[in-house]
Amino acid sequence: MGQIERYNQGGIGRWYWDYRDRAVMRHLGDNPILDVGCGEMITTRKMGAIGLDIESGDVRGSVYAMQFAQGTIGTVTLLEVIEHLHKPWDAIMEIRRVLKPGGRLIVLFPNDRTFKIAWALAGMWGEIGRDRGHVKQWTPGLAEYMLLQSGFYRVQHESIPVNCWQIALHHIVVAEKL
């Protein structure tokens, strides 16, 4: 089942998706906004962003070699994407290249452990073992370290739906280009 079909089913899944999107959109910076790894563009449309994806989106392409001029993008979102990347440092450096000075990067990643617990409590046994293609489990500290080492400075951290990483479903790191 695709993202749009799951989203259109409604229920708690849609409620949480909308909640997550509102939490991300509180941190949006300048335009234009580029949503990297936009998938079926549900969040992209809500943000009024340009969607970049290898399979869909307004622009088809790779986060490793984006077809945008240096310093032309105001905000880049990387929502539930970094955990799928084999070369996250390369992706972050390419994002930094296209961002304007002072441009904002918003990274959102899941807490896989907490999701598994939530699925078990909800009796969603099929979700627990499903391969989501995650290459790496990120933590707030690891994400901050990578961004600082890549020439960003941290603006804010936030875990959602509760601001405690150990029991949160997602974490948001907001950074700006030096």
C-alpha cells in the first residue's frame, strides 16, 4: 500500500502524520523550500515545497547530485530519509551546497525501537518485522555531530510526540548553514 492510500485511510496514522507535519512546518525558513526524498508528496504539498525524489516529485534526481545552483535554496527538508542513505555525509554536503547562506536544514528521523513497541502494543505484528530499508538508526547526538562537522550550526532539537528521545517516535534537528 502506498503513502497516499495509507494517509487516506484516516485514523490515528493520518492524525500522527498531520501532527508530525505541523511539528516540522513550525521550523520552516526562507523560500524556496526543497523537500528531498518527497515520496508521494503529501507533506511537500502542505509546505508549498519543491519535491525532489529519485522516483517521483517535481524534480527527479539524487540527493547526492542535485540540479540546483549553489546557494539558491532557502530551506531543505530531509524527512524520514537520512536513515535510508548509504552516504549521509555526502548528502548533507550536497544539501549544504545548494542552501543559501543562513539557509535552514530540517532533518526528521524515526526511533525504530519505539515504533516497534508501539506496533506491538497496537497488535500490528506485521509491521514489526517489515523491512523499511533503514541503513542506520540515527540518534539526536549523532545527527547533531554530523551537522556540526558539515558546517552547520544547530538551531533546535525536538522529539515528538514527546520531547524525550527514549520514548519518542521521531526526532527533528533544525540546523542553519554557517
